[in-house]
Amino acid sequence: MSEHHGSKGFHGPKCWALTLLAGLAVGIVLSMAVTPPLALEKGPPNVGAMLSIPFAALLLSIALMPFINLHFWEHHFPDFAFFLGGIMISYYIFGLSGFKTLEGHEGYGLHRMQHVGMEYFQFIALVGSLYIVTGGIHIEIKGASSPKLNVAILATGAVIANIIGTTGAAALLIRAYIKVNKERIQAFHVVLFIFLVANCGGCLTPIGDPPLFLGYLQGVPFEWTLIHCVEAWALANLVLLTVFFVMDTKALKKFKQEREEAGEPLPPPEKNQIKLSGWANFGWLAVVLLGVFFDQILEDVAHVHFHGAGAFLQIFAAVAAYKLANPKNLKANEFSFGPIKEVGLIFVGLFATMVPALDYLGNNAASLGVNSPTKFYWASGALSSFLDNAPTYLNFLQAAHGLAGLQMGLENIGGQTHEWLNLEHVGTTGYAAKDILLAISLGSVFFGANTYIGNAPNFMVKAIAETSGVKMPSFFGYIIRYSIPFLIIPVLTVVWSIFFVFNLGI
């Protein structure tokens, strides 16, 4: 979305505040009219699917409003997020606080929204700090754009995503990637970047993608993903790189023909050179990554429980990195706060409205018949395409524990995951826990690339690309023109066929 300055009309922070107040008021009225039944005796509520309507409305708004009235949407998309998010916030606080959590705590609704609020704070602190810190690192790639060079950039991003996270790798490379291709860049260049660097690349370590980090926090060994996911990671990324190479080769050939027909043949290709400046920001990048583990370090070493300390550390690193950054690097990167502002505002609504959808899944996943690796793969994947893939992963992990008769909850899950992972048969499913966890892991990470909102970096990369003048596809255009033909069919279906149908016979 582009930023418009000096435009007329009532919009901005005052308008956001009014729409938030309106949403909170609607939520209070809704809390008086709708009271869900108990999921367990004296436990949490069994939230109905109807409460997911605000989430569906926000998704449809993101998808359709740019077609209906782009100018209006560019100025008022935060109002949609605040209004619909406000409905769910006040409904949970006022309508569901009479219930208990699964762990027996009073005030389920308030506890749930506090937890989601902290998740959002940690989310935006990580995404924002990585965006800002990498904004001071300038990567200059000299020479002509070529399919080989682009494949090298994408492959590098897919590897380093496991070291600095998909968000960090995407923020670090996207500006240089766009610049080196600026004369001939097309939407597919950015979309395949999202597929590879912002999603499928980060499947090898818990640092790589937020769902896997949640699994690590819940007791999945750090090395588990590298040991069990490496073959699927290699296959998925190799297929995507091959698809991209073919597409880019055809695009370059067409571009050269058009230039020759116009009497502007391309100059002889220069030798590619890479120049990197802003090395000090790698130190701040290390601080940001430390922040991911900082809460746990404080608790293990100093016995201090300060949930959110890591997020504050990341914010400190971002502020320091920005203040101390070389202005020339910021200018060369065309750095602005616009893209991260858009991510932060739209995800306020997404985080708040997706709560009832995730609660419904958590309460009903087992009864919905999700009881095999194939079903876990496609179910976690389908929902990770539209819901944030991190909490989706956690909810399916909870459901998988439940199949083994283990009582799961956000506060005791870590104590039982080691036991669950050693099961050769999960309940009556006949499948080993490691196969189910592989399905949940691959489904959550790979399918997060299917839409702009499946994983946090997707929307950020889209915003950066549009700020740089790249015409990106619409919400539905992204799915129909790219996700289905270039991701779901050649990658996600092949991964499922090899690792679950052939290997497990399902």
C-alpha cells in the first residue's frame, strides 16, 4: 500500500480510536447476547464457530476492499482492524471472564486476551526490530540481473533464514534483491522470494520460523527439526528454485527481445560484485536474536520471570540501531517506517479476531476427525494459510497430545511433550508421534506462504516491494496466479506424496 500525505478526509489516529471504541461497544452488547457452553466442567468455554465471523470479515476486507475502493482502503484499513478487533477484545473480557482456563485460573476471557496481547507485543517487537536493524545494513550487488544470480540470492536467503529467522532474512535481502532486478522486476520475483526466503527456507531450526520456535518452547528438542525436516526442506526449496529459474530465464529472454526491438540492446554483462556496509548493525541483529531466548535465559539463570523482557531488549536494539545507523545506508535502502507500520496495524485486528477461530479449533480438532499425519498436514496447512501459522501449530500440537490422552494446556504442555514424542502409536491412530509432528511442522511452515497473511514476513515483503514501485498481485491474485500453480501443486502436494503417502502408506 502506498502512503498518501496531505489527503482530505477523516482518517488517522483519531479515526482509529473512534472505530476501536465502536468495536468495543459492539463487543459488550454481543457479550450480553451470546454465552457459549462449557468445554469442560468448570473449565473454558466451547467457543462456537460463529464468533469467527469478525475474522472472516477482516480477511474478506483485506481481499476485496482494494478492488472496491483502493483509495478508501489505503486510508481506512486500520479502522477495519480496530473495529473488528475491538469486538472480540471486549467480548472476551466482558463475556467470557466468568469461565476458568484449562489450568484452573479464574477469568478465562481476560487471561486469553492478555496472552494474545503479549503474543502481539512480542510479534511486532521481533518483526519491527528485524526490519529496522536490517534497514541500516546496505547490500549492494553490482552487475546485471540474471537467473543464476537471483537463484543464488534466494538460496542464500533460504539457508540464513534458519540462522536469523525468515523475517530477518527477508528484511536483510529484499531491498538488494529488488534493486539488482529493478530494470526488469516482476511480481513473480517477489512472490517466489516470499515462498522461499520468508517461508519454506526457515524449516530447519526453531529460530527459522515462529511455529517451530513455539514447539521448542513446548519441549520439542532444538535439533529435532533439523534431523526430521531436512529432506522435505531440501526437496521443497529445490523445486521452488527450479521453478523460479525456468520462469526467470523466460522473463529475461523476453526482456532482452523487447529491448532489442526498441533499439536499446542491453550492455555486455558486468562481473557481479557484492559490497556490504553497516557491519555494526550485525551486532544489533545478534541482540535482537538474543531477545528471542532472553525470557527463558532470565528464568533459567537468574530465576526471574519477566514475560516480555526479550521484546523490550529487541525494541532497545532497534532504537539504538536506527539512531546509530549510517544515514547513507538508510537512504540507499530507501528506508521508511511505512511497511512495518502497515504490518503492525493490520495484524492488531488479525491477532484479536483470530482468537475465537483458534479456540474453536483447540476445543474441536479431535472431534473434527484430524487423526492421521495426512490430515494433520493438510488441516494445519490449510489454516496456516489464513490464520497466523504459529498459534495454529500450537493448537494442532495440543490436539495431537489429546489423541494420546494427555491433558494439554499452554502452561503444562512442555512437561509432557518429551513423553508424547516417544510414542510409537498416538492413541488409537496407529501413527508415531514423530510422524504427526513432522506433518504439523511442514504444514504450518510451508503453507504459511499461501497468502499474504499466512506468515508475518509475507505482508512486510509485499509492503516493501510496493513502496519500491513493484506492482504486486491482489490477495486473491496471489493465491490463484502463484500459490496454486507454483506452490500447492508442485511443492506441497509432492511433499505430501513422498513423505506421508509413500513413506507411511497413507
